[in-house]
Amino acid sequence: MIGTSLWIVLNHRKYHAANNCKSVMLNILHASTTPSQREELATIIWAIWRTRNDKIWTGKEIQP
């Protein structure tokens, strides 16, 4: 399953000390173990950001 190995890696790390979302995201991207996991995480973050912007600015809701 896509994302499973990435979740296992991220779930074991602690990001509670970060001050803001930007710090958490940058820490996660730098701490990811492989280039493919970094690419996968960057794609997930972009998809969340895009969906959020579509909802806020146009009211568009994307169904899974």
C-alpha cells in the first residue's frame, strides 16, 4: 500500500517541539529516509494544500 512505509517512518519520530506547521513540514521533509519517501510526502502535502485552497477560494469540494 502506498504511504504505509512512509507512515511507519514518520509515526516513530517526534515533532511536538516544533513551533509551527512550516517547521514541522520542513523537519519531516529533511528527516524522511529515502528520496522516494520525500517525493511521496511532498506530493501529499501539495495535494492537501491544493484541496484546501480550492475549498477556501472557490468553494469546490473534491470527493475521494
